Amino acid sequence: MALPSTIYRVAIQLSDIDRGVYESLQSTVARHPSETEERLVARLLAYALFYEPELTFAKGVGAGDEPDLWVKGPDGRVLLWVEAGLPEADRLIKAGRHAERVALVACGRTLVLWEQQHLPKLESVSNLTIVRFNQAFINSLVATLDRSINWSVTITDGTLYINVGDDTFETPIQERAEFG
């Protein structure tokens, strides 16, 4: 018998001062049994960092041909393709051919090795933006996870602040500008 997904109710108060985006976001997110809590946190960070009104969670881990999040135009074209974690370079290259913009929130225990192996292959993807987070920051957020996630996210001067209850977590947004 297959294990069921774990459902999280997510509330994010987003104040992205750098982009002028101020929103109260509400969502229900499923974590597939094969997905780690670290990857769930990365998906939520991606949701906050790349938020725009039409951004939605895709079907997730079980749908291999879809990203973690995306924006589709009225004609069905993918305007923004967002991945979280450490996907294969070929997946991002393919996404770069089919979407207007591609973004990756890169994080994971093998991030340095992933960068050595995959970044040279990705230099030809001119519409790709990569944001990376160190594992200690992700682990700090994982330690606060509850089935009801309530984050206050502030982005200013290239720094990400997340308030969870009485705790505040801070990290620079380490962005590799678009390639090309």
C-alpha cells in the first residue's frame, strides 16, 4: 500500500521590497512520501522568491514532466518554469527551450558537487536564473516545520528574512544572474 502525501497549510506574508511585491499568500501544499522536508522548504522559498499572481504549484514529484511551480499564459505556453533542489542539467536545458524564463532554487547536501558537474552544461541556457541556499539555512527552517506553516518573508537589499513564530532566520540571496 502506498503511503499518502502529507498536507501542509501554508500562509506567507510576503514583503519583497526589492521587487515591490506585497502579498498575503495562502496555499495547501502536498509533500509526496518520497520528498524530503528540505525540498518542501525549497519549494516554499521558490514560491516566495518568484511570486507573481499567476504562479501555481504544479503536480509535484509524481509528475516528471512538470516543474515544481509555473506560470502559464492564456494560450497554455509556459512563461515561468521554477524548479527546487538539484535537478539534472538536461531537465533545465529542456525547460529553457520551452519556457520564457526558467528559475532554480538550488539547495541540497550535494550542492557543491552538483554545481561542479552541472553548471558548465547550463551556461548555454540564457533564460535561466539560479538562486542558491546553504544547507544550514534550509535545515533551520526544516526544524520549524509544522503542518500549518506560517512565515513572514521579507526580501530587501538581496537578503531574505523569514520570521517563524519568535524566530528570525536570515540569509543573503546568492543569485547567479541569468546565463548567456
